[in-house]
Amino acid sequence: MIIPVRCFGCGKPIGQMWEEYKKRISSGEEAGKVLTDLGLERYCCRAALLGHADVLEEVSKFKKS
């Protein structure tokens, strides 16, 4: 799945925050603190990033015949 460019609920641009979020989470920071630091206060924006499953690499292995 491709990273959502905008929040599904309010329309705020959130796509540019994915790399920073992913980097900070992998370094061991708490998800809630990272989302707050990135400026995501609304629950809809938080859910859009937290609910995202990065499966693009897995899906790209298969070719459409």
C-alpha cells in the first residue's frame, strides 16, 4: 500500500511525515510522542499513519501477467 498523501478524515497533508516517523520509530522512540512532535494532534491523522502497512516491497515482487 502506498503511504497516504493526505489524511482520510480531515485532508491534512501527512505523506511527507512517513519517513521521519519510520526512522524515529525504528530507533526506539514511542509512537505517540513521535506523532505529537510531528504535529499530528487529530486522531484521524494519527490513525492514518499508525494504520498504514508498508507492503509495497512485498507487492512489487509479483508481476501482472
